[in-house]
Amino acid sequence: MTEPLLGTPDVLVIDDDSMMLEIIADMLSDAGCVVRMALDGSAGLMAITQAEPALIVLDLNMPIMDGFEVARRVRANPEWACIPILAVSGDDTADGRNRALSAGCTAMLTKPVDADALTVQLHALLRWE
């Protein structure tokens, strides 16, 4: 059995919508996380190189480098492959969920993100009490 994580988790939120980025960051801060933010996929990957997060919350639909590509790149890097990725998207279809999971996301929430659902996923993905 895996032990729960101790301390304050560092969560990286990657979303091109600055308002959604702030909303999710506020929810995570209220849940007790240290939050870092990136406005696009490239900036998100750079943020991971600077300090590996305990969790990535990733918008799937972004211009230039979408969340699917970010997830594939995270999974392709052996140092990052175990970081849980929580996808967030307005696409609540089975196909959308399958695409997210196939790209390497661990779980998915539908936008607009519900604070309670986010907290449940946070605790489940991080084994955090």
C-alpha cells in the first residue's frame, strides 16, 4: 500500500484562459496547495523543468501546443512520467475522455471545474490527506 503524501503539494496549472487559470489556482490554493501557473503548453513544460510539480492540471484545448501534446511530452520524459495529469476540458464526451487518457492524462474534469470535484481528484491523485 502506498503511503499518503505529506506536506503541501506543488501543483502546476496550464491553461491559456487567464480567468480559468485564476479560478482553478484559487480553488487549489483554498485546498492547501502551492500553485504555479502557465498560460500555454510550452511555458508549462518549462515550468516543469524548473521545479517538478506533484500534479499537473492541464487544459486540453490550447493554441500552438495543446494539452494532448503536453501530456505526451510529459509521459515521454522518464523523469516526469509518474506525475499525475488532471485534464480539464469542455469536451465531456466519451471520445474526449478517451483522447485525454490515450495522450497520458491520469484523470479528467469537465469545465467549468467544480471545486468539490477538483478537491476529490486532488486527494485521489496525490494520495493526500
